[in-house]
Amino acid sequence: MTAGATSRTTLHRTVPHEARATAASLRNVSFAYKNAPETVHDVSLSVASGECVVLCGPSGSGKTTLVRVINGLAGSYCKGTTEGVVTLGECDATDLEQWERAERVGSVFQDPSSQFFSSQLAGEVAFTCENLGYDHERVVAATDQAISAFSLDSLRKIPNDSLSSGQKQKVAIASALGPRPQLLAMDEPSSNLDEEAAVHLGRTLARLKAEGLSMVIAEHRLAYLMDVADRFLLVRDGRIEQELSRTDVFAAPDDLRMSWGLRAPRRTARPKLPHPNESATKLSDATEPPALEIRGLRAAYRSNRIFEDVSLTVEAGQIVALTGKNGAGKTTLARILGGLKKARAGSIRVHGRTCSYRDLRRRVWFGPNDVKAEFFTPSVKEEAMLLVKPDETHKNRARGILHDLDLWELREQHPATLSGGQKQRLSIACGLMSDRTVLVFDEPTSGLDALNMEVVAGALETAAREGRAIIVVTHDNEFIGRCCTHIFELE
């Protein structure tokens, strides 16, 4: 189904407004991960049938943990201690078997690939229904409906590991809807979606809500939800600090909204910035040769073309936004530049030197979108210092970068204990600590609230002024307008 089109696909029974019951509730709930301080403190909330509640607020405030409390991952898969009462419908959640809870609550994680079990799209969407013991006819019907709702038919037989990050996000949502749950618990479902796909997601969620589906969505990106959300709960330091209406969010001055950690409630237009091949605008006074030259690059997966004849010149001091629709090949191009994937044709020069893909690994920093597999040490501080000499100069530089990215207070924490936004900032810190003069980041603002988006933008501007060339794969128009000097759209 294309954005704006109507569909006869119905995934849920329509529930009259006057008959709405409670879909989920938390009463005085607290949660502490194993061997860690308490993350959620004495939270009470109720979600009605057919209601959409958005959990918003700064990165690391406890939004993801609240989603995990609702879907049952907190205390089971994520070891820890829960206090208080969680109910789903009329049932105490502790009285439900795990499979019963999974049938009632569909889950979409911040990192969609972390919830995949099948190698192909159709198998992934079918997996949840199969795991719940549905008969074959019911599995096929539910799978077809979910795939159709997200316009994924053309990708049925494509391996999941070859999908773009945005396509993976759609697969995760379709998979969660397969069993027709009563409640959908989502952790930043738009983080990897382009603007058009986010709008489509908002329309799909609005339709599902009208059919009676309840939703709890942890999210920083609000514009696509403004016609869907009934309430916004501002979460800070593990507590619900304030309840906001749509009117409250729309009316809030920018400085107040940013202090809440909220992104713009209205769609942000794509800034009109020059193509990097057409303008020498940059933030430093570095001179020739160009930091990066790409000529005639072509990439494919087996016999399927991803992109071809891509040429691009990036000067030191430029911050180039690499944009394009989901599936256009942005991450593929970024991985080629980082020496993690071979191009089928074309050449890449770094500071005038033609590089093999092995050379690129040593000369270009690549920061992936999926940062969970990037970290190797037991603390934030050690991770930032991993690739440099442990001398005073580098220690002082690490201290400054961690302060700039609001990570210094977390310097002794294990990277695995960080929130999604904190992990993104640590990944950026590692790139800034490296000796590479060309930095490539894949969706570095996914998982970032408004304040931390500003923090990251400022850190990249500083790096550009130092003479580095920076390419950022992004759908984030707010971020592009804040710090990028050029746009290169991959079509």
C-alpha cells in the first residue's frame, strides 16, 4: 500500500469508543536491571483500549525500560527486579505464561535486527504466529495481511540481512502485528525510516488505532505521531514527570520543548543545501587535494543493482548529508567507503591516493547504525581510548570529547548498559578520537532526543573545523539543517 492510499486489509476488530476497557496498566512499578541502579521509579499509568500513549523525554530517561516492563522483557530476558503490579486487560501479568503475554503484546525493538529469527522476510513475519502454535492456514493469512499493510510484497524472498535499516524496521513492525495483538509496544519505530516512510507508518498506526489496537510508543521523533497520539508522557530520570496533550506539545516554545528532549512536532522541510560537487563551502581552511573522491562507483547484491555511476567529491571541512529513500543504498555506500564491502566498479581516492577496500579500513572511519556490536571494552572511557595511545594528550582529548557528548558522567559504565542514544554518542566519540580524517556515520541521530541532537551536531562541526571531512547517512531534516554544509541524494 502506498502512502495516502486506502486499504481493505484489516488486522483488528473495531472496538466502539464507549466500550473501551483498559488494555494495560502499571501501578507503582519500579525496575532495576541486575547489578545496576534502579531505572524506573514508582511509575503508574493506564492505557485504554484503542488509545495511543507516547513515552517521550531525554535519552536514558527510562522509556525503553518502561516498554520492556509492558511487554515482559524486563525481568525475564533482561534480568532484573520488578516491583509493583502490571496488568494486561483484566489479568495480572505475572499470571500469564510468556507465550500468552507475547500473543497479547506485540513488540518492536529499537534495533529491529535484534528480534529477527528467520533469514527471509516472509518467514520472519510468519515466525511469531508459528511460535504461538497457529495452524498453517491462519499463519498464511496473518502473514499476508501484515506484509500487505506495509507494502513489503516485493521483498518477500529477499534475505533479511540484505535489507536496508528502514526496510528491516518495517519487517519488525509487520511481524509484531501478525498475531493481531491487543497492544503494540514500540521502541522508536521511526528511527530508521525516511520522511515518506515515517508518514506512511503514522497513517498505518492511525488506521490500526481506529480498529481498536492500543499502543505504547517510546519516541523522540514526534511529527508523524501528532495525528495518532492521545497523550504524551514526559519521562525523566525513570519517572513520569508530566502528561502533555497534543495542544501542549504544539504550543510549547522551542526552548521549553528542547528542555523536554522533544523533537519538532511538525514536519521539517528538507534544507536547501548545495551538492558537494558544486560548492566549496566548508567549515575549515584546509586546501587541496580533496579529502575524498568517488568516481563511477557501482554496487549490487548478486544480480540486483543497488546503485551505479556514483561520483562525489568531499572537501576537508565539509559535512555532507547522504540522503535517499529507504533501500536506495546509503548504508551500502557508507560500508564501501569504510572498507567493509567491495564495490563492483569505480574508484575511491583519499587525499589524492587511490585506495583498495583494505586501505579504506585504515584511512576512513565508519560508524555503523547498529552500534551494539561495535564496543569491545568494559567501560565508556576505555572504549573511547581503544584505538589510541594511552598518553596524557589522548586522555585529555578523550575527556573533552566525552564531556562534549555528555558522556563523561557515564565514563565508568559498561557500554552494554547504555541507552540507545547514549550508545550512538559513544560511537561518535570513538570516531572523533580516531586519527582518521574522513569520518562516515550511518544514522548517528537515531535514538537521540532534541538536546543530544544539538550536542552531536556541535561535535561534528568542531571536527569539521579541525579539517575533517564528514559524511552522514541521515533522514533527519532537523539535523541536516542544524550542521550539514551539503546534501548528496542517492537515487
